[in-house]
Amino acid sequence: MDAATLEKLKAKLKETGITAIAIWVDPFPTDEANLRKLFAWSKELGIETITTEPDPGNKVAMELTARLCREYKIKIAVHNHPRKSNDDSYKFWDPDFALGVVKPYSPQIGMCTDVGHWYRSGLVSIDCLKKVEGYINSVHIKDLNLDKQDVPLGTGVLNASELLAELKSQKFKGVLTIEYESWG
């Protein structure tokens, strides 16, 4: 996005009273020039948290990202999509795997826990939240029925009030996004 377009975006956000605090970035850059561009743009827009799925095997990029997080005072939240039955290479659905990726770089790089995607992956969302306590930078909360389809928050099987109470007990202070996705 060029400078003129960024200024138009900032003006539109101001006009509508919207504050942009989090964004999704995919693919996530791995080289310093593009990472710096992303962080500078995010800082200019007022972004506090960048949600993404970085390359966990690229230690150099992970270390650089953590350093840029400190420099720009922006956090990274590593997201978990559901387990893919036809793709064993995708592992972020597993909270143990994701925790292993973020722990060395915490608190700059933490998790964006998606409780619905954990359920879609065959996991118990409340247990996953407890497992990753202290490493959560952002939360995507949704509710699902037994068929793993989205339903209004509080009407499904995920027990939204229990999940929110758990986040409160953990003194969670990050971005909380309420989602309703159509998977049909």
C-alpha cells in the first residue's frame, strides 16, 4: 500500500470511528526488508497485534520477527486453523506444537487461540486454553454445534461462558475477536 492509500485508509477509519488494532497477514514475510515494511506499515496504522502462521522452521526469521516486535512494540499472534485430514504437514492445530513454536520468543510472539478450530480438530477447547496459559496474545472465540458448524455465541457446545471465565482467570488482556464463520 502506497503512502497516499494508507492516508486514505487512516482517514476513513477516523471518519467511521474505527480503530484498527489487529490484522491477519498471509503469507508472513521471512526476509528483513519485507518484515520491516510490514511492521512500519502496521505501526503507522496503529496495529497492536499481527496474526499469522509463520514458518516455524525458519529460526532466523522467527528471531528477527521477535526483535522487530520489541522495536515496533507490536505483538505476533500465531493462529491455529483446524487439523487438515489430508495434510499431515500442517501442525498449528496442535496446541503443543504451537506452544513449542512461540515459547522461545514469548511474550513478543504468542498464540492466537481459536477455540472453534481446536474443537474442529477433535480437541477440548477449555483444556487447550489451560494448556497455553501465559502464551496467549489474541483469541478467536466462536461457538459450534455437534456437527462443527458455527452457531451464535453461547448457543453451541463450546460453553462460551466457561471459556471466557478461563480467560478472565488467566488475566488475559489481548485482542478478543468474536467470530461466526460459514463452513458450508
